[in-house]
Amino acid sequence: MLPRLLRPRRRAPAAWIVAALAVAVAPAARGATYTITTLAEDTDANGNCTLREALIAAANDGTQDLCVGDVGADTIVLAAVGTYSLQAGEIIDGFRAITVRGDPAHPASSYVVDLGGAQRFLWLDFDAALTLENLTLANGLGTTHGGAILANNSDLTLRDVTITGSHAENGGGVTFVTFAGHDHHLDVESARFEANGATGDQAYGGGLEVGLQGAGSARIVRASFLDNRIDAASGGFSRKGGGLSLESFSGGTIELRHLDVEGNVIDAPSFAQGAGIELFVSSTAAFLLEDVLIAGNEIAVADGTNGPSGLDLDLEGPPATVRRLRLTGNLGTAGRDQAVIQAGGATSATISDLLVVDG
Ligand SMILES: [Ca+2]
Ligand SMILES: [Ca+2]
């Protein structure tokens, strides 16, 4: 006897065919568009749709006041120029896709979300997707990872976005981490990570922490990492990447281009590496690092285990292209080198056009 799914089907009655056609032509879920016209924060049924209400509606497909829930992927448009308050507690998004954008009529600096040193903008937890366009996130507070955004096994896209004044133990501004079986993508284009801080005893990424732990890929193009910090007081291990820390263990392709990395600091008594950038890649997918300025970054404490000050690049397997790097003035009080570049394992690395001056 054939398994049930393989048995020949009887001819469908006419009514079934009509019903099937009706399903076929029914419009797909389009998702809701929430246009936010108030800077205030509330979850009261008072006849408005605040940013908090829209994020909760989008993260749950449920109605909040005038934000009507929809099963599709949702878009939130910040239509009021000014500073939005989002400080009343963590919002978690699992499985849903959300886009939040500032109205293109004004620049990203016109749409600020003030997280009040109280919460992240959003915690993406498993197979969610967030796209941010043309806005600024300020004063976020995460716990262990991701001050303004924690993307855990989820897609994250940042375009024309500034992340500033945010703190967590790792990933002071943003943490993007993905594990085996969750092949998610980080896409950053035209973004600024400024004056964020990682505060863990063991800390990765003062501005941005990327961890590809068995899957995932990253593209970061035209991004600035300015004046971010890692501050670690006691004597633990691994304080890495004052501006950017990216580590890949069997992750996918990595493309890093047109980066401006200036004024980042690691202030730690020991084991501080890459006050500007720290990159460790032990995958076999392509790696590209090009057109990067690394200037004036600092390892603040003199210790034999500390350094380099500008760039710590360790390639352990990928076919790698590294070119057109400018390192200047990465001195600090203790950084013994502006850059350390290591290529081991099966890496085939082409490294060219390095300018290292004033250090
Ligand atoms: Ca309301
Ligand atoms: Ca939805």
C-alpha cells in the first residue's frame, strides 16, 4: 500500500477548485504601517499610536491602542521630528520582521529615540528581523550584550543610523550574534557608532560586537566608530575591540569597507587587544577589509599583556584580502604596536597598501 501522501488523489469537486482559486488570489499579508506623530511614550488606550505601542504591536501582531495588529511584516515611520522617549522597559521581538525609519524628509539626527539609560531599543530573540533607517538611538542600556540593540540569531540591517551613548557588558552600542543553524545577516551601511561603552570584566566591542558562532555573515560599509570605550577594572581576560570586535567561528562571508575608526579606548589593566578594531576569523568563507582609517585609538594602561592599539587582526582560515589601511597616531600610553596582523591555518591572505605613520 502506498503511503498516504503518495496515493493518487481523487478528482477535486468543483466547489473545492473554486475555494482553492479564492485562496490563490487572496492578497498576501502586507503588514501594518504605523505612522508615529507623537514623541510621547504611553501604553494607554488614549487614542494614539506611540512608538512603544507600535513596537509592541509589531512584535506581537496584536493591537495596541490605535496601532492595529497585523500578521505581516510591519513598518513604523517616525513622522514627528524630535526626541522620542522609549524608557518604560524591554521589548522583545521573536520571529517577526520590523522596519523602523525616520521620514526621509529630514536627516537621521532629526529622529532621536532616547532610551533613557533604561533599556534597549529592541531585543531580537531568534529568527526575527529588524531594519532601521534614518534615525538615531541614544542612551541605551543592555545587560550582558547589546546596549541599544541585541540581535540574537536574527537579521539586522542599519542604514543611515547613529547609535550613541549606549552601554552593556559587551557590545556597548549593538551586539549581533548568530549560532549554527541560524544563518542570519548583519548589513550595516552608512552608520555611526559614537561614544558607546562596554563595561564587562571580559568585554568585546565598545561600539559593535559581532559574533558568528557557526553561521551568519556580515557586511559593514561606510561606518564610523568614534570615541567608544571598554572600561574594565579588575583582572580578567579578553578586552577586545574598543570600536569594533568581530569574531567568526565557521561563519559566512565578511565584508568590511570604508571604515573610519578614531578615538576609541580600552582602559583595562591587562589583556586588552585592538582599541580600534579586533578581528578574529577562523572560517573558510571570504574575508575583505579595505579602505579603513584607524587613527588615535588608545590602550590606556601600561601592561605587558596589552596591545596593539589600532588593529588586532587574526586570520585563521579564510581567503582574505586586506588593503588600503591607514594607521596613524594609535599610541596610547601602553599600546606597543599600532597593528598586529596574523595569518595562520589555511589562510590565503593578500595584504597590501598599508600606511602606518606617527606611532
Ligand atoms: Ca496610547
Ligand atoms: Ca506584524
